[in-house]
Amino acid sequence: MSKDEDAELISKAKATAVQYLKETYGIDVEITYAKKMPTYVADKIDFEGNVKGHKEQTFDISVDYNTQKTSNFLISPELKKVLPDKKLRGSE
């Protein structure tokens, strides 16, 4: 896969992650790190980021670049404090 193809996969998966977090939790986020996993490991891109304007409210999330499904959503204690418990329990 070329660097351009990787960049396109990352861009699409990033949009999926941002949209998922906005629609599911009502938060506007910025992605600060993205890494495409080697294909022999998984067809996923891992992202790290934070809520816009709140650098301490961090998260990690993975997106399958074939299906655009999200997984492995991890949040910092600072972000957990501001997210509705009901939403978090529903995502387990």
C-alpha cells in the first residue's frame, strides 16, 4: 500500500472516529496521533486525541479501515467525569 493510500485510509477513519464521538457522546474532539496497524496485525488505525479546549480529557479509539467500525474506546479519568454514565454503560 502506498503512502497516499495509507493517508486516505487514515483520513477516512479519522472522520469516522470524530463523527462517532460527536454523535455518541456529544463531544467535539481533535485527533493528536494516528497510527495504521500493520495489516498482518489488524486492519485498524489507532487514534489518540482530546476534547477540543480540554487537553486533559484524552481518549484512544480504533477504527477498522475496511468496515469503519470503532472499537477499543479508552478514556482518561478527566474525560470520564464529564461524560454521562448512561452513555458509558451503554457502550460496554
